[in-house]
Amino acid sequence: MHVQEEILYNYKGLRGTEDYQIRADMTCFSTRNDGAVFCTGSIAWGHALPYRNFDNNVSIITDNVVNAFAKDGKLHGREYIAEEKHWK
């Protein structure tokens, strides 16, 4: 939800599932030497993991990322070519 400072008055439609402005970004990219980065843009990501006994989208995404990072070999996806923002 919005923080109190952003809300001038309460009205219907301010909840996260109703307001298009409420979102969080996710970033995932590979780096040189077979490295990779996954980052979420929400401080609440970790708190969402146990929701519905870990049966939720956040837990599924986290599981997929951890499993992909734990596999031997290169990650699937685009290949980094050592120039910022240039991908094959």
C-alpha cells in the first residue's frame, strides 16, 4: 500500500491488488565469469515468503531463482558481452 505521506484522503481502490501504482521491480542478469544477480525492489519480499504456507508467487519465484543459481553450468538466458547494457 502507499505510505501515509502519499495519501491525501482515503478512498476505495488504494490496495495493492487494485492500484496500478503499487508495484515492485525484479532484476535478474548474468555477469562475467558465470556470475549472476537477482534483486527485488521490495523490502517486503522476505516477509511474503511464508504467506499461505509458502504457496505463493514470491516463494515460487524465489525457489526458481535459487534452483537456477545452484545448478552446475551456465545460467539460461542471454549472454553478457562485457559492455554495459549490451546483450546478445
